[in-house]
Amino acid sequence: MFRVVVMTVLLTAFCAAGVEEPDRWEKDIRAFEEADRVSPPAPDGILFTGSSTARMWDLKRDFPDLPAVNRGFGGSSFADLVRHADRILAAHRPRVVVVYSGDNDIAGGAPPEEVFRNFEQFAEKNHTLRPKARLVVFSIKASTARWAQFPAMEEVNGKIRDWAEERDWAVFVDTKPVMLGEDGQPRADLYLSDGLHMNPEGYRRWAELLRPHLD
């Protein structure tokens, strides 16, 4: 009887180890791959990726004159970008890669040092895959919904800023000056009702910050 119990436990553990957890982003990544197959992106374009702040950006509205493609997937983190960078970049030869992430990482409880390490892995992987592309990184934004976590976000921002200053192929864009009011609080008029995602005016301000780095 004892042998039967032991064998059952070992067999269960073996089977569990052989089953990979489904990737919650597989559907999104496959959709990107299909879109790139149906309509191959032009070379020397601008590739946007990251979490929902990237995904919700209406690029045709804010950059109608530029070959910009959006490959953001909402709810994602820097770790997710590391995992899927190869497939996201596969069909693209961009001159600029624009990324926004880190928001969900901190909100999910990841410590700043871990978030920065994941960012660094993504950035270096991106540079290895597309060495001619400039990487533009937006700072983690100050939002009303996640204001309590902003000190941790700013710690990540500082690390990314210092990292970018040491590399001629990377640019850090600090969004804090345009997202905070005179009282030092997040400007509610730049956000949707959820206090987390930006409205068109918020994106317009970001577009102004970004344009000088797209040439």
C-alpha cells in the first residue's frame, strides 16, 4: 500500500511538472503575428509596445504623419515584454522602439529593484535583436489611481534614467512635469474616470514629449 501511495505521489508530481502554465498573453501575441503577416510593417517605422497605456494610444490621431505601429498588450509587465520580445519584434525593423511599462509591476507588488532588472533585460534584449533601433522609455506615470505607489515608481524611474544616460541608443522621457499640477498632485483632467488610463489630452502631452526623439 505504501508503495502505491508513493508511486501515485511521484507520478502526480511528474505530470504536473510536465504541464506548462498557459501564457495569458498568447492570444495577443498571436494576433500581432497575424497582423504582421497580413500587413507587413514598413522598415524604419516606429514600434510602440508595453502595457495598456501603450495599447490605448491612438497613434493615427497623434502621429498621422509617421509609420507607427502599436503592439501594446494591456495588463502586461516588463517581465512579459522580456518573454515576448522575440515574437513582437520578429517582423519589425523599426528605427525607434517606444515602450511604456512598470505600472502594473509595482501595483502587483514587485519591488523596484526587480522591476528595474526586468526592464534592463528587455532593453538589452531589444538592443541585441534590433541594434540599430533607438529605444525610448517613458517614465512610469503619476496617476490618481496609483498615487500611493508613486514613490516606488519614482525609484524605478530614477534607475532607468541613470541607465539610459549611459547609453547612446536609449532615451528616458520623464512624464512627471506634464502630469502633475501646481499642487504636486496628479492632474485628474488628464485621466479617464478610472484615474489610471489617460484621456486624449494626456496622450497629446506625451506626444509632444516624444516627437523630438522620433527623428
